Amino acid sequence: MSEEQSPQESQSSTDHTAHKMLQDPQFKELARRKTSISLTMTAIMMLIYFGFIFLMAFAPGTLKSAVGSATLGIPLGIGVIMLAWILTGIYVRWANSEYDEMVARVKERL
């Protein structure tokens, strides 16, 4: 029968694994890439959303312009929502392909 680890030994093993992972160059690259794409997507969505809000606040006449049987504000509002879905899809595609592969490589190294 194998000997069970004490809670202190288990914590020490976990600390060692965490330290090893944090020092791994592939993990650092994984964290850098995830942060980079997350911040980029966030910035793009904030520009789109706040651009629409500022347009409503400072140029409401623009949104009142007629486009067919509706105003310009309707298709722009729908566009904001659609762009949010598109950005989400881009992130999910990236996460399911590149990010998951990078996570698997880091796990293999541990």
C-alpha cells in the first residue's frame, strides 16, 4: 500500500507545481497571448459601444436620419449587437483552436 501524503506535503507539492508552471516560458506566452487578445477585444467592443452612446448623446440628429422606413439608429443599434456576437465568435474560435492547444502543451510539460 502506498503511503498517503500529509496535508503539508500535499501543499508543498502543489506549491512546487504552481511555481514550476509560473516559470514555464510556454505558460508565460499563453498568459501573454490571452491577455493581449482579451484586452484587444475589450477595447474594440468599448469603442463600438461608447461610439454609439456618444453618437446618441452628441449627434442625435444623425441617428434620426431616415433609412428606408426606419431611422439610422435602428440599424446602428442592431449593428452594435451583431458586432458583439461576432467578436464573441472570434474569441471562441481562437480559444477553441490556439488557446486550448497551448494549454494542452503546458499541461504536458508539467
